[in-house]
Amino acid sequence: MPEILPIPKCGEHRQCLACAFPFWDKLTAEQQDMLCRTTRPVRYRKGERVHSPVENCVGILLLRTGQFRAYLLSDDGRDVTLYRLFGGEICILSASCVMNSVNFDLYIDAEEDTEAYCISAGVFRSLMQQNVEVRCFAYQMTAERFSDTMWTMQQILFMSADRRLAIFLADELAKTGGDDVRLTQDQMAKYMGSAREVVSRLLKYFAGEGIVKLYRGGVTVTDKDRLMKIAHGE
């Protein structure tokens, strides 16, 4: 269970909700107040389960800091990362119970200590029923997450391992704007849905080609042009 943080005055997080939800201005004053009053701050510790098929519907989570990982889990314990969420992003499939068409078994864990605003599934469902803008937003966000999922499946099924690694490294650099990817090889393999041995072998190959430099706990990309060519299948 997440740690429930002290509830701030509504005004302290009203602006955050207004920025996060494009439908905010389409809500009535009463609906805005209801959304604000029923939003509570929560904290998840690193490694804590956020959502699973056997747990109650959590609600909509707006990440303030930290990171979530959404994944599928097989009967024998293997998992495939579908996507990750970071500060400022919205976790809508943690409230999959409000979306009648979502019926697959999704797991979500906190990859880092994470603070978020939680909106109850019941309140959000009520807003969806009352306001078409909220309903459209919910389906748009769900479609984006399924798009992320299909992109992941496409990479796993149809792309070579070296191209997948190049795409992963390029995406991580785009998030940070730097030259370093500060993730262990175990983490890279987990996020890519690959085996650590494969990632380790490919990183050594990239290092030998002068594309990256390896260090404990991460890599430095030294030839972005070459990396992007591999990512584009050239």
C-alpha cells in the first residue's frame, strides 16, 4: 500500500491538476472542486507494487517525481516492460476498471521512490459520465499507452537486438539531453525485454566500435551519429 501523505490545501495542487488535465477548463466549478477535494498525495517506495490484476483499482495517478514501470508477467515469472512513466506524466491504466474495454493483466511497479497525486477511480468515472471532454481524454491516454505497447511488441518481434539497443540508448539520451545513460546492464535488459547476456555482449561490441564507453552503472555514448544509423536500421 502506498504511503498517504498529508492532504494539502486544495489550492496547493489545483494548479498542478489544471496543468496536467487539458479538460480542466471544460469542467464546471463544482466538478473542479470535487476533483480537487478528492485528490490525495501518495508516495510509493522503490520496488513497491502500484497495480496488479488481483488488486483493487488504484485510481488515476499523476506523477510528481519518480518513475513507474508497466509490464506483463508470465506464469513462470518472466516479464516484458511495456513502457515507463516519469514525473509530470499520467498513469491511467492504474484505473483500468473505469475503462470497460481494458481487460488484460497489467502490472505497474515503482522503479524509484515516487510521489504522485491520486484521483479515485470512482470520482474519475463519475466525471467521465458527466463530461465528454474527460471521457475523450481518458480514451486518448489509453490509446497512447496501447501505442507504446505495440511499439514495444514490434521491437521485440521484428527488430534485431543491436537495433533495439541503439533505439533504447537514443531514447534515454533524448530524455536527459546528455551523453550518459546511467542505468546498469540489468536495468537496460529489463526495460528492453531482453536478456542481460545479450545486452552485455552488444554493449561490448558497441564499445569496440567506438560508439560507447562503458563504466560501472552506465554508458557514455561517444558516437551519436553511428548510434542513430544503427537505430534507423542503416
